[in-house]
Amino acid sequence: MKNYKGDPRLINARFKSSCCNCEAEIRKGESAYYWPHGKMIFCLVCGEPEFREFVSMAADENAYNGSGNPY
């Protein structure tokens, strides 16, 4: 799957932050999901469903365009 600049991704937090959804504390060095377009960060619990949905849609797009394996 081709990655683009604005794609959401799993990161290690470089500074203390809080989840955009539940406002849980995200400490420096902890894993979190980051959405560059909105500059939003989510804890692993809140970000997992959205991230999985994004990955699924990206894989579907690749399959529909003939550049990915649909199976």
C-alpha cells in the first residue's frame, strides 16, 4: 500500500499530549495514532477503530485500481 504525507499513522509521542476524543493523557514515548490533516492525536483505544477503517479503505482503493491484492 502506498503511503501519502497526510495518511494517519501510529507514532511514538515526542511530547506529553492528550487524546482528542477521550482526553486521556498520552505521555512522551507512548504509542498513539496521529492524523496529520487535522493535527489530531488519539490514544490507542480511541484511534484503533478509525485507523483500521482507514487501512481497510486504502486497501480497497488499491484493489479497485488494480494495484493491490484483493485476497
